[in-house]
Amino acid sequence: MLQVLWLMLKVQIRFLCWRWRLWRRMHGMKEESTQDSMKRTLLIVRHGQTTWNTEHRLPGLLPGVALNETGRKQAARLAEALSVMPISAIISSPLERARDTAAYLAQGRDIPVQIESDLVDTDVGPWAGRVISELSKEDSAWQAYVKDPTTAPEGVETFPHVQQRVVAAIERWLAQDNLGTHPVFVAHADVIKLLLAYYMGLETRRAGSLHIDNASVSLIELDKDQPPHVVAMGWNPQPGWLKPPAPPAPAPQESTPSNHAQEIGEQKT
């Protein structure tokens, strides 16, 4: 647990530094260096809320789990907040909730949404569609899986397997020359947790302790000459987050006695 807290603190410090550097660059206060231009910033987005999320029901790979009204609003708000980012590609899990979130991010950009099958959610096999609280009470196999997701019953993916396929998928996309410097990958909570754990050096079995909100974005900076840096985890940017604060409105000027007398004289004339 201490390791997780220490990693989260390091990420928070990096995030504040990243925000400051980006704000300066966006407002013309800093020229882009050669080192900055060599960096890639991965934006890892979790899909917006679904009814299954509010019911704490496991969707797994089941089709037809769509964004609810709140999820659509979340996705639209996230798209507006990220409109200031130079997104260069959008890659999504094929599941509906992820594809629909990706479609919001693509609005107003000449960028197609590309599908990556290895970004799908964890295959929970026979547990798909079940409510988590019920499984926690009734199913000893589920209880064991929650304690140690590195092992699983037949037909259920282990965390190491999910991490292996997700990291391999990201690396395949990063090998493409036309991906650009700010690709977006739209996926699911477990997928994002395991990807972050990989880049942070966190044990796979501890990835579940990370928290990733619906319609949040996590940032990973990649530099050829530096180790990967996780810059943000489960960040919920609001529209206008890069705008400088508005200056305070000037206080109303009070009339001096002499000015007040002059105003009365002018009214009489």
C-alpha cells in the first residue's frame, strides 16, 4: 500500500509540473525545445458511465452495454476539455461504450476512430452480467480472484494476461510512424490500471488498487532517452482548464464631493 501511495505522490508532482509547462507553452511563454518535440504523450481514456457501472454489474465482453445519459454528458465534457490538446490519433476498444466515447473525442477533428481488439475489457467469463456485491457474498472463486487476480478459474482472464495483450497492443501502435505525438486510446478501467501499473513498475496484482473514473484521462509521457513517466491517473479535466484566470472586475469609482456637485449642476442646466 505504501508503494502505491508513493507512486501516486510522484505522479501528482509530475502532473503539476506538466500543467505548468503546458500552460506556458500554450500562452507563448516558452519555446518548444528539441527534447519536448521528441516526446510522445499518450492519453488513455476510460469510457463514460453506463447503467451497468451504476448497478456495479460486471460487463466483461458482453455487447450492448451503452453509455447512459450521464455517460454521454461526461464524454462530451471530456471532448470539450481536450479540444486544446493536439490529438493526433484515436484508437478505441471495439466495445460500444468505448467506441461511443471515442466518437465524442473525434468530433470537430479530421481524425477517424480506429479499432483495436486487444483494448477490450477483462474477459470475466461466467461472471459477466453479475452484480459484484452478490458475487462477493456467494462465490468463493470470485473472492479468491479479487484477492489475487494473477490466477483465475477457467474461462476468466488473469491480470497478467490482460496486461500482456494491452501493452503489446500499445507497442504495436507506437511502432507506426504516422501515429503522431498525442495519440488517444479509449478503453476500460482494468485495462487502464494494468497499463499504468506496467509503466510505473507496480506489481500486476496491485493494479486493482488504482482508481480510474469514468470519462477520465491518464497521461503517459514517452521519451526515447528517458524512462516512461506516468503524468496523470484518472484525471477529470474541465472545459477551460488551460485558460488563465479572468482578471478581477474593477471596483466602481465613487464620486468625490466636488464631482457630485458638478453632476448636479450639469443636471440643472
